[in-house]
Amino acid sequence: MSHLSSRYSLPLINHTCLHNHFNFLPCSTSLIFSNKKLIPTMSFSSSSSSPSTTNPKEEKKPETTDSQKLSQVLKYHNQTKHSFTSYARGPRGLDWANQPNPFRRFVASPLLPLVHLPTDNQNQNPSSSSSSSSDCNGVPLYSSHLKSLPSPAPVSISSISQLFYDSLALSAWKTAGFSTWSLRVNPSSGNLHPTESYVIAPAIDSVCDSPFVAHYAPKEHALELRAKIPSGFDFLNKNFPRNSFLIGFSSIFWREAWKYGERAFRYCNHDVGHAIAAVSMAAAGLGWDVKILDGLGHEDLEKLMGLDVFPKFEVPSKPVKGKLPGIEFEHPDCVLVVFPSGVGGFDVNYEKLSSSIEKFSALDWIGKPNSLSKEHVCWDIIYKTAEAVEKPLTISNEFKIDPFCASGICSESCYKDYSVREVVRKRRSAVDMDKVTTMERETFYQIMLHCLPSGSGSGEKQKRQLAMPFRALSWDAEVHTVLFVHRVKGLPKGLYFLVRNEDHFEELENATRPDFEWEKPEGCPDDLPLYILARGDCQQVSKALSCHQDIACDGCFSLGMVAHFDSTLRNKNAWMYPRLFWETGLLGQVLYLEAHAIGISATGIGCFFDDPVHELLGLRGSNYQSLYHFTVGGPVLDNRL
């Protein structure tokens, strides 16, 4: 994922520059600057306390109301926006001596090795057979899993190894000078990887002789045994279909905050979404379906992953610097149930499930988390916001497994003959784009079809999350995309909009600029709700809005992910805030994989100017907010691999 460094000098951006490239953008004082360069301090601002070197005394906090939680979320969101005149608060520079260890290990936990698998075209699922959706070796091609799922593989050391190998494992190493660092299958902002993963599984031959909870160690491609679950407990079979298991995700905020300061909470949740999509795609290759258990509460998640046995981090009342080992704690994000495809619908009684999870606190938990840094900086607003979005148990949540819905197809020939493994393991975040690679219009439409939540053939408007990998989510689509088209042959350059929840169409049309066209472009498939808003060269505009980064304008197209924001938080609760970012992360992962499947590349852009994006669209208020940017194009070769 592409982000700006902590210190950055802003070149002059004025109305004339924007007007020359988009004549529909009216004069706006917020986009007019003087002739001197603007240099953000990127440090603790004068509006809040400087970091203290000691831990402040904490008082017992009263119960927080839903209204107070929402206020905290909105405060965080607005405080961590970037603008043309200033960036969100972050460190003055990178403290390399305290760069967090990217690998969490649990000291004294037994290591359970997994199988290392080949990366070339060898059969990934023994139940698959050669067909038009497979290569000559019978390996399912990337695009086949977006149309249907193969027969489910049994839960074994081989299949569990494959799931992690194709979703969360190391994928490559980079070297520059005397420095060497790893890359992973799942992308992460700054390659800092705040996301940790766990598996709650039945007994598996050659892994563990009883049901167990384990932490995944990507560097070793192994499981660290955290606890054995007594066989008499029968936790999984009592609550889920046979041959099901759970995958849990947690975030270590410190890993991102070390580099990005207060904005890190956003990036951690992007990464959760990337991880959900990565696991969903890898599971699909094994004939497994995935669904988030979103009725569970924060405390349930802590117990399932064994995180409740460690001391709670006491959030200070102001930014703090010093030795703060407690800041390396893991915040539980979500738990997914992985189950054989084709089992049909099944019910999850969240009250009964939560009651069963209570027993996890009595398990014999093994291992102590390793230390990641010697010294730390605590950006208190991150942790206060994380507390505000802790979700309670909601027993009224309906757990629903919808029938699998295939993604739309209009130009399947644009894909290379790559297997799922080749695509996911060779995925890289582009460092630069080459400014020359172009894309066919039909290829662009094909990528957009795979970004839709409801797929095709469902006979309904885009809204419900039915297609891969979005079907893992439990809510209707809330994220749309505004696209800057630069180099798509047969498509006019300009500003476009992909409506991913068509219930929002009228509201979006009324909320944006009145002179936008809102017309479907030539050759657009009937079931693709893509609209052209304005025509013209938008390269400099897209670059300016993405923190003046060339990568936003040097590819085939770039985009901003615009979420249905204020109404979602007020109607569904503040805990939807991280979930909106998860949804953008899933969408970003699809764009990564689509780009690599057609032979080019992509990268996420976390640094963008929030409100200028809204102003470009004519959006007022906070009912729609830009949460993530992205770019797709021909990459400049990275010789460090």
C-alpha cells in the first residue's frame, strides 16, 4: 500500500491547475493557496498536549453511552483527515531503533509445523478436474472461483496448510543495500502487518490430537498452540456444521502507529478487510465458504482467541512516549466461520454460542507474547476510538448463508491462465506506474463487474453481498467507488462512479454536483451500474487529491472508495466504523487480484486529502466519506525482489 513519508513538502496546488483539467470544478476558496509552499508539521499539534514521558494517572471511567461512542468516532474521523494545508498528526520522523517486530510469537507455545507448498501449477484441490476453468494440470484458474466453488476438501494438515499458505503466509523477500524484508500474501499499509490470525479447529491428524486454538506464525508457516479444547466440550460440532472451523483476526495498532501516528487506526482496519478477502479466496480454492460471525461481541472475540488472559492496556488521557509494553496488545477484530460449500443454510444461535465461549476462559492457555519494540509512542485517540467501537453481543443478529452468486462475466479472455495460487502469491503492491500501459474498455468493465457485491444472475439490484469475496460480510454494501479514468482504450478520460448499492443511487445523484452527467458509458454491460460524471483529463486532479503522488495518475485508472457514512453509523451503531474500512479492504483486495490476473499491478493509497475529494464530487456534510484510494496500471519493475 502506498503512503507518504512522515515529512512532505506540498507543492503549489491552486484552482487554475484543477480548472485546467476539470472545467466543471467551480472556484473554491478551499482549493486556492498562496505562492509559498505548505509544509505540514506532522507532529503533535498545538491543539493537544505534547507527549508525556510518564504514564498519567488513570481514573475509573464511567459507562459510555452510544451517543458518546458515536461522538468519539466522528471526532477521530475528522481529526485524522488530511488536507491541502495539513496532515493528520504523526511522528516527526521514523524511529528506526524501535521499529516494531513484524512477527508476533508466543514464547513457550509449542510450534506445529504446516506443509510448505509449491507455488507453480500443481493441483491445489484433489477434487478438482481439468476443464475449461482449469489449466492443463487440472488446477482451477483464478476466474473460476468467482463463478462457482469446487467440491469441498476435507479438513486436514494439507488443506489447513494450503489455506494459510495462500492467504496469510510470506510470499517473497526484498533486499535493498544491507536491508532485507519480507512480503506477505495479504497486503498491508507500509508492509507493517498489524493483523494477527488465529484458528479454532477440530482435532487434525499430524497437527493436534484434540480440538485446539492456535496462532498462525507466517515466518515459520506454522501454528503456535495456544490451548487445547477438551474433546468433551465439542464446541465446534455443537454450534456449526461438521468439518467447520473458525479463523480469528486481531490488530496490533502500535505496528501502524509507529509510522503513521493517529491515522493508523484507519489503516489497521483496511488490513483486516484485506485479510478477510485473502482467507475467503484461499478457502474458495478448497471448496469452503466463509462468513463473519458478526453477532458476537468484543468480549466473545477476546475469549475465543485467548486475548482476555493478558493485562488490559490502560489508555492514557493524552499522548505518551516511553516504555509502554502494554501498547503491544492485540485488539480482537472479528471471527470467521469456514465451512464446506453446499451445506445449505444453518442457524447460529449467538446467545448459545456466547455461552459456550465463556468456557474458553478456563482453558489452559500457553505462551506469552514476545516484545515488539523497546520504546513506544501512544496516540491516545486511537485507543479511545477502538474502545468506542467495541461491539457488544447482539443475539438478535440473523446469521444467514445466501446461495453462492457468480460474479459477472463480459470479457473472461482478458485473464491470463493463472491459478488462484499464482495470482494471490505473486500479488505485489506497485511502487510506481509506467505511464504508458493501457487497458481495453472490456477489461475495465470486467474488473468493475468483479467489484460488485451481488454478482450477476441474482435477479436483483446491487446491494446484498452475495459474490466472492464480499459474501463473507454480514451487511449490505455501503461502499461505492469514484473512478479517475486515465488510460482505458475506447473509454473517454474523466470521472466515473460505480454504484455498489443501487438503493443509494438517487441519494448520490442528488448529493453530487448538478452538472454531472450520470450516464452509462458506451458498451457498458446492462448489469454494471457504472456512470460517467464528467469528461476530461483528470490526471493532475487525481494526483493532487492523493497527496500529490504520481502513482495516482500514472496508471490506467485510480479511484476513491466513498462510504455511506453518517447514516450507517447513526442507524446501525458506531461499531460499523471499522466495518466500513473492512469493506474497502475487501474491495481493495479484489482490485489487487484482478490487476495481477490480467498481467498488470495495483496498489492501495492510504494518503489522500479527504474533504477535497468530497468537494470535487460536490458532497456536503458527512453522509458520504472517502475512506481509501487505489490505483491500477502497468508497474515499473521493482529490482529489489
